[in-house]
Amino acid sequence: MAHILVIDDDQAIGYLFSRLLTKGGFECTIESSPLKALALFRENRFDLVITDFYMPEMTGIELLEKVKTISPETDVIVMTAYASVDNAVEAMKRGAYDYLVKPFQNDDVLLSVKRVLEKRKLTEENRFLREELSKKYGFQNIIGTSPAMRNLFAAIKKVADSDATVLLLGESGTGKELVSRAIHFSGKRKDRNFVAVNCSALPDTLLESELFGHAKGAYTGAIESKQGLFEHADGGTLFLDEIADTSPSVQAKLLRIMQDKKIRKLGDTRETEVNVRIITATSKNLRKLIDKNTFREDLFYRINVFPLGIPSLRERREDIPLLVEHFLKGRKRIHPAALDFLTNHNWPGNVRELENMVERLVVFSGGDTIMPEDLPAEAQDIICKKIDTRLSYAEAKQRVIDEFNRNFIRKTLLHTEGNVTKAAENAKLDRANFQRLMRKYGIASTEFKENTGE
């Protein structure tokens, strides 16, 4: 229930508002003294303030300014007599959301109050969504603890708050769009729009229209003017994925926009200034494309201000168990031998391929645990080659498990440079169990400590 503070030295007006707002489903506090009202406002949360303009202790504008100083997000409605509408207009200039002219109709009061509170609700929902987006796409939510990913996180921190153009380089499926979103939502533009476009997914004419917009009548079927993605991202970030696949025409226009900070819609003669942070990405070698004259060298130097390499999954194998656990989402467990295969597979499709594989295994595996036999045929062939068929089933199974445990413990300690406590935390094991496994497999933490020369 919304809580409204009403300030008017006329007790009859206060009584009217109390009845009207309470009947309308609002909680209402009436105060005749502006000074006492401000004391109440400091100690309590109010969703709306309604104040008279002329009062003995201070004017409505003075009260408005004090309320906004205490709580800038709180809206204020000012009441004034018919002959003093100019005062209300002045109050609007100082930050009041609306004004009511005395004498007023009850319906007008309720309409104004509901309009203000609906606007406040939308603002709070929008703030909540922004915060959720920031949490969802912040770099802290990118899965990985490997040295390669720690370096990536450090680079994101460095570049996030700047306006520098970023070029993301990496194989397909490494998560370039996720990194671009992390850069945006970790930086000063996070409250503005993030717009992503896959340049390879659209033909030239449609891509130009999407990026720059078009004027009414620019081409057959353009029955109305359309805002482009550059305008939509104004103040925020535009992510151009697979920029290597753009045509020479689009490249020329992109170069001009990056130089002049202005766009021109298709079929229009006017230019519009835009303030957009540009992040680009490609899985191709741009220097080779420059040598083949299929990518502009001058555009390359414009987008290559802050190049950022995204590691492939085979360059950070120690992150695979974490990723598998993340994609499983607690729906099933995975047998050590099956996880061992996933950890050692090359994953040409990178994180995207791993995610699809885990989803497939969740759907098609029979029990609560994903077993080696649930893996694709080629994976089972690789695992079978490691099994000594002269052993019993139990012995062969235990040998596979031992091999996994030994490799997992060693890699975890290697990653933490021999820090047992941190390694146990990363493995989601208590320290005592982790040390028990170390003793069982004859692994010492000193093997993994850096040589300090002491």
C-alpha cells in the first residue's frame, strides 16, 4: 500500500484528503506544519508528498527543495489556488511532478495520485530489471577460475568504465557476446541500452537499415521512418558480432560514424549525433582479410583500440568441471569417468558445444547419474581403450575412477599453486576429504608451489 504525506495548514483540506485517499486504498498521513512534516519525512518512507503552496512556515517550493534533497526519487504534487497557477508552473520547473488547482474535483486528485504512483512503480521495476541484468551479465558471473579466465576478468575490469572501443577475438562458441555484456554491465553505461547485432546473419541492405535506420519512403515498403540500432543504443553500447562479415559499404559507413559520431538514416539528408560505445567481435583473422582486401585497414585500426582475446575451452580445461556443474543445474550427477572424458575432449565448438552436450546427456541418460555409457559412441570408444579387459568389472571401474581422482586433484592444486584450502574450496570438498585424497594418491602440495628461489 502506497504511503502518502499531505501538508496543508488548512485542517479542512487535510480532512478531505484523509477521507479521499484512504477510501482510494492509500495510507495517508496529514500534517499542518511543514517543519513537522519534514521531520516525519526524514524518519519514514513516503511514496508521494502532496503540499500546499502558501503556508506560514515555508512555501511549497521551499518544502519541495528540502524533500528532494532528502530523497531525490520521491515525487511531489503541489496544490495552489486558481489565481496562482504561475507558482505551480515554477514548482514544476523545480522538480514537482504535477500540480492541483484549488478548488479541485475528487476524481482529479485520485487520477493525479495514481499517475504519479504508476510512474514510480515503473521506475522501480526498471531499476530492479537493470540491477538483475547487471547481476546476470556482470563478469563475476562468467564461469571460470583458470589463469586464462583470471586474466580475462582483469582486462574486463580495466576497460569496463572507459569508452574505448573493444575488439573481442576468439573462436566460435567461446562466449564473446557474454563478455561484451559483462563489459557493458560492469561499466558506467550499464543503465543505458545494450544492443547486440550479428552482422553475418543479415544481408547488406537489411543490415544497413537495422544499424542506421531509414527515412519514410527510402525504399519500396518503407512506409514510415525507422530508428536504427545506433540511435537505440545512444548513451549505451552497441555490440557488432562477426564484423569481419560486413560488406565494404557497411564498413565505410561504420568508419565514418566512428570518426564523426554522427549517423545518417537511409534516404535522409540530415545527420544525428550519437554517443555509443562500440564493441566488436570476430572469429576470423582480420589481418589476413586486410591482405585480401576484404576488410578495411583503417576500420581495423579504429576497432582495435583494446583487443581482448577470449580463451578457447581447451586452453582452460580446469574450468570444464565447473562449467559442467553449472550446466547440470543440480538436475543430475556425473560419474567421474564421464567427467574425465568431458575434461579431456578438445571441444572445437567450445563452451557452446559443451553446454549442448550436457543438455543432451541430462535428457537422454536414464538414472540420476550420467554414466560413461551415456556418452556418445565416439566418447565411449576412447574410454574403452583405457580399460584393461583382463580386470574384473569392479577393478576396471575403480582404475578409471582412480585415474580421474589423481588427475583432478593434481590439476586443482596446480591451479591454486599448492594452496590446499583454496583447492578444496574450488573442488567443493571439505579440506579433510581433499587431504585424504591427496594422501591416497601420494600427492604433495609442495609439488605445485612456485619456486621462489629461497
